[in-house]
Amino acid sequence: MRLRVTPPGGRTEPPNADDAAAWITGAVPDGWFTEPPEVVVDRDEIIIWGRLPRPELAAEATEADHAAGQAGRIAQFREDTRDARIRVARQVEHRYQRKVAWGMRCGDTSELFTHLSAPVMTRLRQPERQVLDTLVDAGVARSRSEALAWCVKLVGRHTEDWLGELRTAMTRVDELRKQGPNT
């Protein structure tokens, strides 16, 4: 049994999920994917990405035909595996105390099934709000919330190398913290 102490401020951290990728790979039925699932973990959600085989189409198939075939493969997999995916997700949610979402990739097509959309409280000054309002007024986003999500995606895409290095450094800090004395 895992004992968790509530820190000041009231937020409890979910259990460690360092072994989640291995555990999930073992829990997913053999033959579902063409390679081990990619597991993405944060403090709120675990996304399980699976790669499906491309459908075999005629040699003269167009790019649109391939996209449609891949979308069809994903849709059929989603329907065929619904009950089994729910069983695996419930086990993962219980073990790691996070919501679970499934995503499938087939060829160049990716689809993420029901996933968590977490509200984030933030305080923005007028210049930052004006950026969001400009995106809304230009039709890039329907709301400030959607505009902020768009900005975060854009920053993430353009700074992935830096964010990767930062995540690696944070992992190293966690490892060093674990090696230290227990208080």
C-alpha cells in the first residue's frame, strides 16, 4: 500500500510512474500494435500511443486514398478494442492514479481518443491578454483559452530541443533526490 502525505497547499502528487511504459506494454494484448506502445506520462494523464499496420491498398491509390484507409483502420481498431482498452485503462488509472487516453498512429495519420483537458489558472497582464485577443479577433482561436493553448503548442514545437534538455535535467535532479537521505 502506498502512503501519500498531503503537502502544504493541499495538492497530492500521484504515485511514481517510472515503470508505466513497461507495465502498460505487458498489459496490452499481443498483436494489437506493430511496435511497443509509446507511453507519455504527466501528473494528470497517461497517453498510450499505439502504431497500427497500414492497410494494403491498390498500387494506383492516391494520397487521399491512403489517408482514408489509415483513418478507417484507426476507427475500426477503436471499435473492435473498446472493451479491452477500457479494462486496461481502469487498471492503469488505479495503479498510477491518473486518467488514461489512447492514441493511434497508422502511417501518417494520428488520432487521440477521449483525453483530458485540464483547466489551468493563470494571471495575465494586459499585453499578454492583447496577444490572446488578437488571435481570437483574427479567427486563429475561438476563445482566450483556445488561443493560450495554441501559443503553448507553438512554443513547444519551436523549443522542443530545449524542453527535452530541461526534462532530462529534471529527471537527473529527481534521481539525485532519491539517492539522498530520507526525511
